[in-house]
Amino acid sequence: MNVLLIGNGGRENALAWAMAKSPALTKLFISPGNPGTAALGKNVLVSIGDHASVIEFCKTNAIDLVVVGPEAPLVDGIADALMAAGIRVFGPSKAAAQLEGSKDFTKSICDAAKAPTAAYATFTDEAAALAYVRQQGAPIVVKYDGLMAGKGVTVAEALEDAEAAIRALYASEENAKVVIEEMLVGEEASFFCFVDGETVLPLGSAQDHKRVFDGDKGPNTGGMGAYSPAPVMTAAVERQALDEIVIPTMKEMAKRGMPYRGILFVGLMIGPEGPKLIEYNCRFGDPECQVLMLRLESDLLSLLDGVARGELAKLSVNLKPVSAVGVVMAANGYPGAFEKGSAIRGLDAAAGVPGAMVFHAGTRADGSVIRANGGRVLTVCATGKDLPEARERAYAAVAKIDWPEGFCRSDIGARGLARLAGGA
């Protein structure tokens, strides 16, 4: 099978690594890719926003399956264009991708499906939004309706923080659609399911760390680390999330003539009343994907193609009985201004730590030297027999990397350790 993988992050490096193990793979192309994916297939430059160019590349290179990593091309309708051209694609249609592309759309789907989620109101007027948060009080959550690369959400502990978030959104977009929600209480977890329009097949759980600094301090980021499985996602919680949230949502999507096909990233808050939906995303998380791929025993390519063919009911997911931890190394200054071009050394030594794997994201090759080329630059991962061993190995690998211009959090997995120790 010839495959085109779209994307250039740590997520895509992990997907390429997992697909490269499949006996069904003939050729793997990655656009645009990164130095990590270059070792697993052929990096190519295709204008992803130009659907005709993508289709032409697929036909010229006899591509059997396109796997779309990031959310923006899906929200832009790339899956529709490929399907219309007779090319199989892993990823939802433009209509179905609204589950990530519009928070208000997701809320309306949840209302219809009776899926438990936070109480909310939607606004397109700054004055009305400000009046609402003043009436509701804090803590409260302010969300931009559309895509903002995982950074369009403000969890406001104080009223002035909510007001500032609203003003900032309307300053950047006059008639912005803004969703304001009650703040759910509990422990967050990410739950991933393959869906082919009818069948829902759980992949697994993870917990990520959004804030930039230790102790969940500082601004939100795309994600500073993750671990899998999430101890809070017990079998009972997973079953409840499927029965009350995921399956009713998927049935409602099919009922509306927009069946969902792809990976469904279910952001959950696990509280005293059980799981409630925070958000849906229409792609593998980053860095959650990296730790999930390290645990996946099944053939990833068969699963992705099974979704695209609508044959998921014939397949199953098998996970290794291990834990995985991924620590994101980012350029100093991230998520604010950061410099590019610094040299990163010690990657081979890091990969030599037992159970360790380094996935590239914002890197570029300069001859034999790997240089930083983005905000989030590496995901340093490791597996172990349990969370403590995986975490110890991941940080041992981080310690091998010589990159003074980068940083990472030192507490990835700490919440999981506390829960395992009975402290949460």
C-alpha cells in the first residue's frame, strides 16, 4: 500500500514510525515531514491547501491512502476533495470535522444526543458576552468557537481574566463567535476512538499537560507532555464515556447525514457524576499520539485503512501491557517568542536509553546537525512496565540531550503517580 501522510509534527513522526512497521506498507510519503519522518519514508513538498495539487500527487504516485495528521486541512475539506477523486482518506469530512472546527456546533450535537457536558451560552457580541460572565461569575471558561491551535481557551479563575479574554477575542475579530461555559470540576483525561461512520473502536486513554510550566502554571500550549494509560480512565469510566457520550454523538452525526470517519479525540472531565465532555478533536492529539503509538501492538496501517474502507467492525485494537510517557522539549520562550536555529546534540544517546524513543517536531537537518526550527521541538518518550519506570526512563533520555536553548517540564506524569499512590 502506498500512503501519503500529511503533517510535520511529533504526532506525524509517531504515526510514520507506527505505519512503517506494517507489512502492508509499500511506500510512505510525508508532506512536509521533518527529519524524524525522513528516516521512515520520503518527505515531499505538496501544497496541502491546494486540493488539486494533493490529488495530482496521489494519482502520480499511486497513493492508496491519505492519512491527515493536523486538524486544519480536515476543517478545510481535504477529505471531501480526496473522496470525490476516488482516493481513500483517513480523516473526517468538512461537515464532520465541525466537531473540532466549531465549539458551538459540538454543543448543539451534545444537546441533541443528550451527552453530558458543561452548561454554556454562545455569543457574537462583546457586550452581551461581558454581561453574561458578570452575571455568572468566576471561575468560568471562555472559548473561541473556531480553531486556534489548542490555544483558544481561557480557564478564568477570576472575573477580570474572563473579561480580558473576551475583550482580546473581540479585538482580534469584531464579530467573533465565543462560547462561554461553566467550569467543570474533576480530573481531565483524553480518550481516543477509531470511528468509521458506524463502528466505534476504542484505542486508549492518555493525560496531557497543557500549561507551559511545572505545577500547571503559565499559559496554555499545544501540550508539554503526556502519559498513557490515564489511571483515572478505569474500565467503568471508559464504558460510561462510550455509552453516554461517544456513541450517542456518533449516532447523531450519522442521523444528520455527516457520519464521522477518523480518529475521535474525546476530551473528558472525570468528576463525581462521571465523565463529561470538554471538547472533541478530529485528530490524534500531540503529544498524546506519541505515547499511544508506543503502546499500540496492532497494525496501525490496517486500522487506518479499515476506517477509510468502513470495515472497522472486522478489526480490533491490542495494546501492550506497558505505560508510556512523553516529555516535550520546547525552545526557550515558547509559547511566546523563541529563536530558531540552535543545535541539538545527544539524540542518539537519548534513544539508547532502554525503552526510549525520540520523536521530532520543530526540527530541521543542517547536514549532520539537527537544529531547532519551531516552538515544540522534540517529544522524548519511553515505555516501562508501569508509569514510574516509563517516567524514569523518559527523563533519563531527556538528560542525555544537550540543548541549552531548550526546556521541558519536570513533572510530566506526576498526577498519575499521585493517583496510583492513592493521593488523588
